[in-house]
Amino acid sequence: MIEVKDITVTYPDGTKAIDTLSFTIRDGESVALVGANGAGKTTLLLSLVGVLPVQSGSILVDGIELGKSTLNEVRRRVGMVFQNPDDQLFMPMIYDDVAFGPRNFGLSEEDVEKRVLSALTELGIAHLRDRSSLKLSGGEKRMAAIATVLSMEPTTMIFDEPTAFLDPRARRNLIQVLSRLPHSKLIATHDLSFAAEVCPRTILIKKGRLFADGDTLELLRDEKLMDDCGIEALR
Amino acid sequence: MHMADALLSPAVGGAMYAASGAAIAYSAIKVKKDELSEKKLPIMAVTGAFVFAAQMINFTIPGTGSSGHIGGGILLCAMLGGFPALLSLAAVLIIQCLFFADGGLLALGCNIFNIGVLPCLLVYPLIFKPIVRKGLTYKRITIASIVSAVVGLQLGAFGVVLQTLASGITQLPFGTFAALMQPIHLAIGLVEGVITAAVVCFVYKMRPEILESAIAGTTIKSGVPVKKVVAVLAVVTVLVGGLLSWFASANPDGLEWSIEKTAGTTELESSGGIFDSAAAVQEATAILPDYNFPSAGEEGSAAGTSVAGIVGGAMTFALAGATGLLISAAKKKKNRVESKAAS
Amino acid sequence: MANMQSKIQEIYSLEQLSGRKSAVHDRHPLVKLLSAFVYIVLVVSFGRHEFGRLIPFIFYPVVLMALSETPWSLVLRRVAIAIPFCLLAGISNIIFDRAIAFSVGGIAVSAGVVSFFSILFRTFLCVTAVLILVAVTPVSQLSNQLRRLRVPDLFVTLFEMVYRYIGVLLDEASTMYTAYMLRSTEHKGLHIRHMGSFVGQLLIRSYDRAERVYNAMKCRGYPGRDTRKIKAPLSGADYVYLAATTLPFILLRVFDITAVFERIF
């Protein structure tokens, strides 16, 4: 469960990237985060994992307040999948990438191996364990990136444009996988039909402020609302 | 100017491994002490990969029609600071050695020393940093880059010369070898310096904070005292000097032998042309005619290769070839059987 | 540029090769590493004029290449890269070392020529030994072994990450270059006056990527308590491999086998 209360995040030059934003994600909920470029989606995601500091307001993850001393605990519970898989796969072999998180938690090698295999199998890419990310397809890389986070056994998973770099088939596979995962999810995306398929609820943001929060289809099909946000409505 | 195994003796190779290993260990400690070291790791890694890629970028030199590429050592120092740059360069060199046959495995110690330790731990702190210490300006960056690149490459090339000669596998005399290596690397150094300057200036224009943090990061540790650097220099001098004198004293005959060559009194019919001019070159560049180093492992004379030896050699090759073919054939058969069983 | 793509291909081919199984692949990385090292040291320790004694050393690459099913085509490419410097030194030996070594059917062969071939041959042997090492040892196996050998973890992880990102950076540089070439009137590569901004742009992008990678690492607990000590005991087969690939050559180094041939003929 994630509770965001009136958070404000400012850029180094003083402008507000996020302005007094509040929302709650309940256990098991899948929520889409929609907004024009520069609206603050990535900034919001990065602040949820404590990478970007929050100037005011609070973030509670499973009841734990995000702060300097609780960073590790929060990052165990909230797993972020980055937009570009190449930024997230930095080890020679997929196995080592997926093992990176559990190893940093100090788990024994046996436990690490269990977690890695479980994550890879869950996503259908167990055969990639000894491969490197060189010459993997966009879809395979995407799954591998998700695996690197899944192996940490988080309660919530957040995604930054997960359908970027995917061809139609890989995109379909992603939709199936995400629909299957029981975790709470927050998915920043431009791909509105993807959002409609995977997330019953959508949060619209504009210039760092909450614009709307409600049923996905209702919101995304509201032409006036979407136009105000700078996005094309869903047909 | 990567060293090759074939020109190296184990003694020299081992000594350089020790020197480079010590430098890497020292740098690793230094980097870890820096409080931002965790952030440095991905930056060291990606910029290391960048240097590798940058070395593939060929540019044309106008007027000569030839192409060249940069090495990247000083550039890396400007971006990361001396100690992190050494670690990155060492990683790149190891990868080049193992996966691309650029430099031999035994010669790795030499290469890390010539291409990494000398620019990063000597040239960068003693030349580059002092020039930009007063503040970053385009002019100072340019001067620092060019001077550092030239000196760094000169030192590195000279390192290759010394290491090759100390190994004694090749018979190229010191003077000739140096006369070949140094001027070439002077030209390379100038070009590299100019390009490094252009790149660093570009980065300074676009993202000055990157450079500022690199310079600041390294001057905060002004506790890296001149003492340490001098100690390194001393070790280098002792190593080189020690090797030099060891070989020179062990082979007093070297002198007569090389004089005989220079005078051209050989037993072979010289086919004029190239042999004469080579001898002339040697005379002209005989700066240190006393310092030719015959190999220390000279017990095996070329006498092992008499006619009988050649026959024996041919037989050995044939035997080896046959062995290889037999093994391959056996494997192919096994693979065929296995795939048949699987299907 | 073509050579960028070929580098990526080279990495990829080696990855595929090292991922397979064979009597050699399955050995412990420590003995694979030691074996290559000892071999190279032995080869290189021969005197400048010794060629005959080096010949039996060919068994090492021939047998191991066959057992590991490593293709010889890779060797040729690597030797071609290593050769130029050695040719220079070797040819200089021909020029400067003209004592006669021996005669064959009336033709005198100088010691310089012998050492030329010796240098070429040992280049070939050393290059092949390294190729075999990387063709049978995956990178992460190698890096875990380095950790066991107490190489600082910072450096080993750095090595792994540099390796990983070389492909990415080459791709990026290659794309940038194609875009450049499509807009430039010269056809012979980057003009030197553009080097500053081209390379600078690539460098800034690398820096930004590094920031994102750092964020990704932090999200997964870095720096954490990575107390990994991946144990790997040595098996009997490993000792056998080590002995088989080093002892014969140590003996060949110590005893002069060409003397044996002389006596036979």
C-alpha cells in the first residue's frame, strides 16, 4: 500500500516538478499514471523510491515513512522498472542482474538462486539466465528488467513507460504478464489502450499537479479532460 | 602501442604486473575512501566503455589523408580524476587483451603501466591538474590537454622501449627503437592532445558541472601528497634502473657483438640496399651503443635447428595436427550420435 | 562503422562459445586461468633463438581447440591483430642478427631469421592460449574467480560493468556516426574538426546514462551487503587438467628435446 500525502518536489532551479500531490494505492491495485511529457511522471516515480528527495509532504509505503533511514526498507518493497532496459541491466549475464538485488540484501547464494529462478520462470524467461543482454530482443530485455525487480519480492511495482521499445507481440505478452502479477502497480504510460487493458484506475497529472483520479475508461475517453491535459483521448 | 607477449620476458612481465597490481590496489583504496565512490562506480564503468567505443571512432587528418583515433587516457582523467580513471582504463585494457587480442596476457601488466599508470598517476596530477588548478578556462584546458597527452604518450612509448629491450627477445638496438617510437608517439600525442582539448572544452561548454566535480573531487584530497607521487616515481626508477644494470652487467659481450654488427662485418652476403642503410641508421642513432641487451636465456643456441632438427620439427607438427583432427573427428561422431538419440 | 559492428559480433561469438559444454569448458576457472598463464610464461621464457624446442608446444592449442570445439578462424583474426608489432621486431632481428645459425642444403640461415620465426611462432601460441581461455570461460565465471583471488570487489564489478556496456556504447556511437555520415559531404570518416563535439556528445550521453544506471542500482539496494563468496571446490578432473596442461610443457622447457632428435638422426 502506498500513501502519498501532499508531496512537493522541486528542481534545482526552484520550479516545482510535483506540486502538492496526494493519492493512495491499495494492496493489489493497478493504477495508470498518465500525463503529457514533462508533467512529472518520471519524477513522481523516482521520488517514490527515494531517488529524488521530496521537499514537503510524506510518502508511506506499507506504513513505513520514506526517509533517509528507511530507504533500504522502502526499496525492498517498491520495485521500479525503468524506461530503458539497458539502464537496468548492467551485469554481464541476466542471472547476475536478477541476482543483484537479493545479493545486496545479504541473502545466501542458495536463497539468491531460488529467487532468481522463481522470478525468471514467472516471466517465462528462465532460458535467458545464462545469456547476456547483447542481442536480446526488446521484449526479452523488458522481461529481464522486470525480473531484476521481481526477484526482490516487492509488494509494489512501479513502471516507467513499460511498452517503450516493444513490438506488438511483446506488448501483448507484457499485458498478460502484468495482469497476472498480484502486486500493487503504478504504471506511467503514454500507451492509453495498454493502460485501459491493465489498469482499472487512472491518475491524470498536469504540470506536477493532480488533475483527475478515477475509472480509467471514464477518464481516458473524456475528450475535454484529456485535451486539458495535453493528451489525445482514447477512442 | 600495446605490448605483445612474444617480445616480453617473464621477468619483465612479472615486474610490471607487480607494479600495475600495486597501483590498482592503491587506486581502489583511494576511490573507496572518497565518500561519493558508490556513484563513481557506474560512471567509471560507462565512461570506460565510452573510451573503448571512442577508440573505434576514426577521424581523417586533413592534408595527410590518413586516419587516426584517440586513446582516451587523459580524457578519462579529466572526467573522473586520476585514480578512478586508472581503474577504468585497467578494466578496458584487460577486456581488450582477453577478448580482442589487443596486447598479450603476460604483457597486460606492461600495458596497464604504460597506458594507465603513467598518464593517470603521474602525468595527470603533475601536469594536468596544476595547469587547471587556477580555474577552468578554455585556454588552460587546451594547454593542459595537449601537454599531458604528449608527455603521457612519450612516457608510455618509452616504457614499451625499455620493457622490450630489457626482455631481450628482439635485437633492435635501443637507439633505433627509441628513434622510431618516440617521434611517432610525439605526433600521435599532439593529435590526441588537440582532440582531448576539443572534447573537454565541449563538455565544459555544455555541462560544466561534470568537470568541476571531477577536478574538485581530486583536489579535496590534497592529502595525496607530492610525497606519494615521488615515491611512485622512485619505485619506477629503481625498477627500470635495476633491470637495466642487471642485464647490462650480465652480458659484457654485448658491446663487441653490436660493434661487429654496426661495422657490417658479417658472414652473410649482404644484399646491399636495406642492410647497408639499416647499419647506417644504427650508427646514426647509436646514442647508447653500449646498451644492447642480449637475452638472458641464451643457453639454447640456434644450433638446435640443424637439418635433423627441421625434420624432427616437421614430424612434431604433423603429429600435433593429426592428434587435433582425430579429436575433432571423434567429437563430431559423438555429436552426431547424440543428436540422433535426441531426435 | 564496420569495425564497431564487428567488435560487437566478436563479443557475441565469444559469449556463445563460452556458454557451451565440453571437457575443457567444465573445468574450474582457476585451473583454466592457471593453465593459460603457466603456458604463456613457459613459451615466452625461451631464448631468442630457440625455435626447435618451441615446436612441441603446439600440442597445447591443437588439443584444447579440438576438445573445446573452438573454431580456428577466430585464431587467424587475433593473430593478425597481434602480428604487426612483432613483425617489426622480428624483421629488425633479421637485419641486425646475422650470425649464421646453420646450413640447409647449401643455404645459410642466419640466427636472425630463426629468431624471426621464433617470435612469430610464440606470438601465435600466446594469442591462441588466450583465445582458448576466453572461449571456454564465461565472463561471470572469470569475475567470480577474480573475487576468490581477492581482487578488490570494486574493480571486479567495474570490469563486469565495462564489459556489459561496451556493446551499448558501440551501438550508440555507431548510430551517431551513421547519422553524421548521412549529412556530411566527406566520405572518409569524421573530419577532425568535428571530433570535439561528436566525441563530446557521446561522452555526455554516457555520463547521463551512468546517472540512470546509478539510480537503477540504488533501487536494488546498492551499495548493499553483498557478502558473496561463491564457493567452488576443485574436482579431481580439475587437477588432472592442470597437470596435463602444464607438466609436459614444464618438462619440455627444462629438457632439450631437440638434442634427442639430433641423436636419433
